[in-house]
Amino acid sequence: MADPEKAGNGSSRENPKYESATVLEMEGVGFRYPGTPHDAVDGVDLRVEEGEFVVLVGPNGSGKSTLCRLASGLLLPSRGRIRAFGLDTAEEDLLPTIRSQCSLVLQNPDHQLLASTVREDVAFGLSRLGLEMEEIRERVDEVLAFLGIDSLADRDPLTLSMGERKKVALAGALVRRPRLLISDESTGMLDPASREEIMEALISWKERSGAALLHATHREEEVAMADRAILLNGGRAVFTGRPMELFDLEEARELGLAPPPLVELARELARRGHPLSTPRWSFHRIADSLSALVGHDDGGQGS
Ligand SMILES: Nc1ncnc2c1ncn2[C@@H]1O[C@H](COP(=O)(O)OP(=O)(O)O)[C@@H](O)[C@H]1O
Ligand SMILES: [Mg+2]
């Protein structure tokens, strides 16, 4: 990929599983929590296509979590319209279908872990989908292997580290094979290396499955990884576009968002005539690109 500004792009329009390319559509969506004086979400228009990675970014209280709950059909809009997979969330009969095709991952995994072993916990997400035991076992094994936590299958989730518990919660979301994965600050409460692991898992899952990813965050480095960014402020979507354009926006700077160091580094290198071939804005990917640039790519073993 020659254009580093397009990093993270990976559509799968041709995926035959899905008949409709638009996974989520919001038109003029507003939401106010009962008894509060302001709209938490105020007139948001938004579209997420299959295979797309869209990031919701904005300061605390800007409406990210509310938008995630609206997108997953947990909250219904006070005004405007939401369609998920072409189905209107205002139609009560359709809500079970909509919810069965969305998974929501939250910041605190302990709000999502229920069973006494990892395997049972992950399988729990499938209990209401009416699958055979055999298929449940296959799906659980597959997702545990994908996330590299198969060795934890018989452990009690509560004895695991935060990073491991996050992966178990994520496994419970992915095992349902959603068409839309909504991640509400799922990288919160982690150290940088573990955050990057979760982001890599989210993105590679998205690329394998052809599903869509809507990820709420306030971290610039995660914004950089997305195909498209939506900046929220006071419940309004004040910008929608490519992450690199967002970083150059006056309003984003005022809200404390700046290009992350990796992006600054890549831009400076490009200015000096050494554009990086960056498949993704992660520390390890950039390290790979830099190694390739200086001509001794030792696969990260160091010397
Ligand atoms: N359960 C709730 N009841 C009342 N107000 C809420 C509730 N959850 C969020 N809010 C308010 O809605 C607004 C948006 O919050 P939220 O969606 O949590 O934003 P973010 O996730 O970006 O921090 C804030 O003003 C917040 O105080
Ligand atoms: Mg939030």
C-alpha cells in the first residue's frame, strides 16, 4: 500500500454472506435520558458499511456510549431513525433479529463475564441462538484460538489478568459472528501493549469476517487505525471523514485531539522523502515499515 493516509482500509464488498452493504444507518437521531435537560445525542447522521471500521471519538460526555447503545438497539431514539441491516429499530418485532446480529463490547469486561470457566462464558453468548452443542463447541474453540487464549479455556475468568478478561469478553462477542461489532472503549483500562493487541484482534477479525466495526474511543492512535472517524462533541457529530483529516481540524485540536506520535513520525519521514508503506497505524506495523525502509528487517528479533 503506497498511500499511508489510507492505512487500515480493507473493505470486503464482495463478501457473499451479506445482501445489503449498509450495516447501520442513522438519520437525524436524537436521544435524551429521562429527567435530563439536554440531548445526549443530538441530530446525528451516520452510516456504516459492511467491512468498514468506523471510530467514534470525542471527549467524555460527548455521547459515544449513548450512540453505541442506540446502534445496538439497546436504546431507542427519541427522534430520528435508525436502521440496522436495513431493519428499523423502531419496529419492536425486528429488535431480536437486529440484536442477534450486533455484539457490543464494553470497557469493563467484568460487566460481561458470567460463568465459572472461560469456555462456558464464551459459549453463553450463543445460548439464545439455538445452535447445536457441536457447533457451539466448534465456534468457541475457533474464537479462543483466534484470540490466542485457548490455553485459558478451563480457567475461571475472575482469576485472569485484566488483559485476559478483556479477551474473554471479546471472545463472547465475536463467537456470535455479528455483522456489526460495537466496541465502547473496549481498550480502556489496559497498558499500551495490551491495547494494541485488542485493536489488532478487532481489525483482523473484521478483515476475516467482512463485518463492520464501530469503535468508540478517545485515543488518537486508535482513531488513526480506522477507515473513517466521526468526531462527537456535545452529542453532535461535528466531523465525519478520514482520520488524517480529523487530526488537521481546528475543532479537533481544541478538543485536545492531535496526530499521534506514530503519525507525526510517518509524516515527517514522508516530508524527507521516505514515505512509509504502512498497512496499519500500530507500533509493530510501523516498526516493520521502518525496518523495511532501512533495509534490515529482522522480524523484530533485535540485535
Ligand atoms: N444513564 C444516563 N442517565 C442520564 N444521563 C446520562 C446517562 N448516560 C449518559 N448520560 C449523559 O449523556 C451524555 C452523553 O454521555 P455518554 O453517552 O456516556 O458520553 P461518552 O460515552 O462520550 O462519555 C452526558 O451528558 C451524560 O452525562
Ligand atoms: Mg462512554
